[in-house]
Amino acid sequence: MNLSLSLTPSTRETKRKSSLQIRASAASSSSSSSPAMDVSSSEIAHDHSPFLKIYKDGRIERFIGTEVVSPSLDPQTGVESKDVVISPETGVAVRIYIPKATIQTQKKLPVLVYFHGGGFCVETAFSPQYHRYLNSVVSEASVVAVSVDYRRAPEHPLPVAYDDSWAVLKWVESHADEKGPDEWLKSHADFERVFLAGDSAGANIAHHMGLRVGAEGLHAGVKLEGIVLVHPYFWGKEPVGSETAEAEMRAKIDDLWRFVYPATSGSDDRYINPASDPKLGSLGTGKVLICVAEKDLLKDRGWYYREILGKSGWGGVVKLLESAGEDHVFHLLNPACENAKALLQRIVSLINQGEL
């Protein structure tokens, strides 16, 4: 069983736009003439492979999720995208997607706010597989999508990613009643049909944004219609289902959680174990779609989430889709396979017909 919490096989590193304040990790910018310095710089302080390593000199080496692509007009889907920095102080940014044919019309489209995965420490909203996936979702569902580039651990440990994501959600909300700074959202977003979605760590974030919507509410005229949790990164101190046979992997996941959230109370922290959250029943939407993969170590957590949400007094409708024979985030790694297409169509059905 692998630990690929939203991984990509790519290891090529490229620079990011400085205006977005996003940095791909690289080796030390200059080599030292001192052999002692060279030895010191190679000593590992923390090894969280296959995600990253931290060296004793403070250098962070990310193994995956460093490649980025620019926004563009995608010729295959006809979807156009652009990047917007929503907070110059923090550098938090979004990539917005829209069917190009919509721009010259007055048509209003549902809004999808998407949170990428990567164990809270790798990947970005600008990674090739997320750019490709959002193009597909926007084309198939005919939505305006806002892909969130939250700050990552360890440079910005949790709960920063949650706070950044909430800031983006409030920024999106500010465009209701045709207000706010972004023309696409002002002119083409139907704020009575807002959806949240994410994979892996991003699904965890989507869940917590739903809870915060339930606790704090949204602007008048803005409605959270549904949440999609794809291979959600939830955990807990006590194993469930097939986790009992994965002691070594459980230990790695426990360690990763403490790494990205040093102030956590542990694997039963409400941020990682929804069963520990007394406010689970206040989720601010009436529809939740959970997607799990048969071979994914996190599969049983998705099933367990469905069970505890149903017993929480929430009162909404929750459905679960299990993809047979597949592993974690297979739909990103092999988007052309039949199971990936079926998963996408379930998401499209929720957005367009309200069907779970």
C-alpha cells in the first residue's frame, strides 16, 4: 500500500511566478567550497518520502508537485483560465476557470471552489494534473471554477491552509450581487449554486470549509449546494477496516500529520478525525458526495465518514461512490480510464442536476 496522498510521478522542478509568491523547492542556490559545509547540507533532519525531505541546514527538498503550468485557453476543452492574487500580504492566489464561450454572454454558471491535495505539503493549484483536471470539470459541468492555492507546510504549518482557504471562500462570496474585483465571477457566477470539492488533503479542507459555512453562514444570496470529497484524507488513533493490517503505514501517516500540524493534539484531532468533532452535524450544506477507491488505504475512512455523518443529526443526504480496482487519486494519474470518467460524471450530475 502506498502513501500517495495526491501524488504525481513528476520530479521536474520549475520556477513559479514571483507575483504569486509561490516557490518550487530546489537545491541550495550556491555550492560551498567547504567540504564540511557540503556534508552538513546533506544531513537529513526529517524524511517524509515520497513527499519531501528537510535537511539540517533548513533546506526543503520536494520530490513531487513542483512542476507548474501557466493559465491558458485550453484548445481541447475551450476552457480559459487566469491567475489572481487575492492577498498580496500572504501571496494566497487562485486560478479561475470558465468556458470561453460564456465570457461574451450574460449566462450565469454554478461555482465550484476546488482544493488540491498533496498531504498539505506538496502540489499546488498550478500543477499540471490539477490544471488538466479542472479544465475537464469546467468543460463537462459548465461551471466557473476557483482552484485555491493555499500555503503549505512545513513553511506554513496547519491551520494556515484552512485559514487561507476560508479567505478565498470569503473572497469568492464578495462577488455576490455583481460586486467584487473579478469580472468573471461578477458577471457569470450563480451564487445560489456554489459547490466545494477537493481530493485527499483538499477533501479534508473542503469538509472543514463546509463546517465553517455551517457555523458562520454565508452572504445573503449565496448558497452552498453541495460538497464533493474525493479520497478524503481523514484519520484516527484507532484503526478502522483494513487499516488494522497496515501498522507501518499507519505510523507514517501519524508522523506526517504531526509534521504538517505541529500544534495538533494527535490523530484524533478534530481536523483529521471528524468523529472527534462535536460540530460535525452542523455541516453547512444538504448534499455530500464521498468518493473512495477500492485499493486506497484511506478508503475505510471515507466509509466511516459516511456512517458518522449520517448519525450526527446533520439531516442532509450523503452518498458514496467506490471505484473498483483503483488506488488513491487514480483519476488524476489516469484521467482517461473508465472509472475516472464515471467519477467525473457523478460530480457533473451533482452540480447540474443536484443528483447524488
